Amino acid sequence: IRITLPKTKHIFERIDALETFLVKHGIFIVLLVDDFQFVYSAVPSTGEPVISELFHIAGANKGRIHCIVSGSSSILRQLMFVKYRGLASNYPSYGKCDLNSTKLQPYWIYPMRKASDFRAYCKRVRLPADGKIAQRYLYSGGRPGFVTEDFDIGNIPYSITTKGAVFDESSAEFIVLNAILECSHLNSEEIEHEESAMSNGDDDNLDKFCDLIPDVLESTVVDELRKKNQNIPDLKEIFFNLSDAGFITTTQNVLEFKLSLSTFALFAELSDRRSALKLSWKELAALKMPTGIFSVWQKK
């Protein structure tokens, strides 16, 4: 099917003509846009028209176009919602168009944080029952794409930690992150060994390890901040900013609002307390950079 759109400088007129055509012929479109982060790296004459077209496509109101945008970048959501605080000059096409007001709903593919989910996934991909499931969790960081990797492969995946954060330790975001960490009720006695049994194939410790960063209620975080006399204005906005940056997950219904640190790598980065995790320095490093430079020491 081929359609000739009107030659007009107004993008919304072309999108409207496209929708009218789709309605007339009873056609529905699924539009998949991948690696969208590269659009922001393009020169404005190339990137900005694409972003503007996406804005109007995502705002189409005739229900004929279903659009999915994806990208392998932890800052894509910030770029799309014009909340990026880093060096804007790295993204010449950033800032002119806010996609937050469109029908695009953000979704992160976070690492698995529940032991039951991780075990179910290992079973699904038919990994052998070799007693190394806890070890696999440590070295994959719970990331599905790296669960089946050989432990000795030095492939470094994308990892969300505070390393790329643009806020300092006195910022409201950092204070709130640490309040969520404190509300996780760290229990250093849960894992008994000085050198964690995670690396020794003791799968019983996987559940205890995953329980270290549970979902916490918003009210609990508020109480923690009040206890320390930390008054954070616009706290809900801080939560959503942290969510946009990929640092926390949020779940909400009519009764409650829950938050949690998004990854164990972030947990380790913030806490930096091996006594709480009972991890050796090598294990802590492997957790921060799963399947990375410290993976070779595991080889017997």
C-alpha cells in the first residue's frame, strides 16, 4: 500500500492525512522505532523533525497507529521527557519537544529482583540444575540477557548505578534514594558467612539476598525523612524524577504507593557496606559490573 502525503511544512497535517487514509481503508499500523537515543545525538536538522513527527504520531486520536519506541540507553526516558541534566551538547536534538504529554507510556526492563522470578526464568531457558543459580544471579545482576552467559566471558552489560548520576550527595534526589535504602531494613545477619555463600553455589541464600531490597511504602519513606529532619518539597516529583532516571521502581493503586531501588548494582553502589551484604570485595565489584572484569577470578 502506498500513500502520497501532502507537501506541507506542518507535520500534523501530514499525520492527519495519513490517519484519514487509514480510516478510509480500514487499516491499522503498528510502528516500531528502535535505538531512538541516536536520534537525539543527530544534528538538529536531522533529529528534531523525527522527534516532532513522533510527537504527532503518538498524539494521533483516531486509534489507527500503535507506536512502540525503544532504546538501549538508561537516559532515553529523560531525553524524551526533557528531564536530562547532563551535558546537553552531547545531544544536539534534545530539548525542543517534550514527549511526556503524548500517549507513550514508559516501561523499563529491570533486572529480576525476586528469587522466584529468577528461578522460573532459569528453568524456562533450561539451565542445568547444577547448584549455581545464586552464582548466576550474582554474575548476571539479574539481567535476563546475561543469565545464560559463561561466567568467564568479559562482556559488560548496561548497568544503572549512581556512577552516571548528575546530582551530588546534598541533592534532594540523593537524600531520597538513601531514605529508600534505609527503609529496606538491612539485616546483616541474614547472610551468615564472611565470604558470601553466593559465590560458593549455596542457592538457599538467594532468597535472603533478594529480600534485601523490598518494596517500601511512600509513607515509610516520608517517616524516615521526618525522623532525620529532612524536609523535601515536592517529594512526589522527586520520586517520578528518580523513576524517569531508572533509579527506582514505583507501583501505585488507589490505596498505596510503593517504591524500591531498581537494581542490586544500585543498592551496592549506595550502601557500599560489605558488612550488610556479606560480600567479598570481588563479589561486590562483580555485582556493580556483572559479567565484567572481575568474572575471570571465578574460574577454578
